[in-house]
Amino acid sequence: MNETFYLAIEGPIGVGKTTLARILHEELGGQLLLEVFEENPFLSDFYGDRARYAFQTQIFFLLSRYRQQYEMVPRTLALGSLVSDYLFAKDRLFARLNLGGDELAVYEHMHAALGEKIAAPDLVVHLRASTDVLMNRIATRDRSYERTMSRQYIDELRLAYERFFADYDQAPVLNVDSSALDFVVNLDDRRTIVGLVRNALQQG
């Protein structure tokens, strides 16, 4: 494995991105960068009325993620390795799922301009899970603004991630089906996924 690395974890809502990022940070070292999604003032309204609040929600996320990535990633990589629980490029996935027409065109223009300034990771871990598993995990963590999310939206999001990573070519991708994995409690599952990531980083 390289002495320094930039690793990003991605996947649909409820799949365990932040949990795995914390585990890999603990096991592999480096700094930890977590997405600050709870600061979005439109998020709870969006889950209640997607059509009305999608554009505001998406633009806020785009600018927030850009600022965090642009400021934090180069500074952190200059000092050592980095583990993040999100990938800047995935913002576009949500926009294409929730926006259309002129709103999507405006978003695409902004994303293209900002994305040129963002560094790609050395490896992306794409966590996958069935819709049933995702819904169960979302219910278990019981975040207030997620209680109104429909199964249809989560299923659409899961499929959107599958399509996104089928074409993603900005960095190597390690696909991991986490449906049957409990890397929080089960130490064998934890060793398995950490081992997979270590090997992927070693192989470049």
C-alpha cells in the first residue's frame, strides 16, 4: 500500500458510508473528512416535497461540498493520507435524479466549472445494499428528516448509484455488497472489508 492515499466511500443513503469511513480511518490511519449534510437548511423540506425544494437543496449541497473539498482535501493530502465518506462527483447523481429542465442545465454548468478544481481520490469504495437493507438501516438510525423518505426514492437512488459507477472512470472503484455485512459489530466482517480495501490500495 502506498505511504499516502486518498480514499473515498460512496453509496446510497443508509448504506453505512460514514461508519465505514470511521473504521478505515481507525485501521489505515490518515485524516478523516466527513460530509456536513445536516447544515443544509432545505434538507427536511426536500424530503417532504422533493419537487418544490430540490433545486435549493441541490445548489446548497453543491457549493457546500465544493468549499469543503477545495479547502480541506489539498491541505490534508499535503500532510498525509485522507479517508472521506463522500465523493464530490456524486453530487451530480443526485441532481440528475431530482432536477430537470432549466434547473438541471444551470446545475450542470455550475458543477462542470467547480468540478475541474477538485482532486480525484486514489480509490473509491462503492458500498452497495438491497433496498430492503437500506430501508431497515435508515429506520434503525431514525433521523427525523429521513422519516418521510419513500421506498421508491431509495430504490431510485440505489439504481442511480449503480448506473453512476458503471460509467465512472475518474478513479479505481472497489464494489462491495454490504447487504450481508455487519462491520460495526461483527469483527470478521470488519476484517474482511478492511482487507479488501488494503488489497485494492496496494494494487493501485
